Amino acid sequence: MYSSKASLKAKQFQWMYVHNVILTEYRLMLMKVSNGKCKICGQNKEALKHLFWECKTVLQQYILIQLRRFIDKVMYFCICNHK
């Protein structure tokens, strides 16, 4: 994990994710400083699993980002092969 070319910030986030120490709203609720609801969709408890795998709003945004990257690659391919 630490020999990768990822940025220090990305490595730190990965370590925190793997060790489940990211302060989600659900964890803050357990400390009595939050209601535990997801700040993105407002419907479910905001745990790591929800944020990265279940939140429909996040998944929709991820799909849009991937679609945009695909379109950019296709456009680049078309432009480069048009010359």
C-alpha cells in the first residue's frame, strides 16, 4: 500500500478507510454530536459502507463521472484519428 505512487493524502485516507477510523455521521452519532443521517442523501445512517457502496446519490454521481470520462476518451480518439 505504501510503495504506490499515490499522494500522501490518498494513502492516509486509504489507511483510515481500511482501519475504519473515518468519522462518519453515524460514528459522530455514537459520540452524541450528530443525528447519524447521511449528509448527502439524508435518508440512511452515514456509515462507511453506506457512503461508498449504498448511497444512491453518490452512486449516481460516480456513474456520471465515469460516463463523462468515457465520452472524453471517445472524443479524444475521434479527434486524433480524424487528422
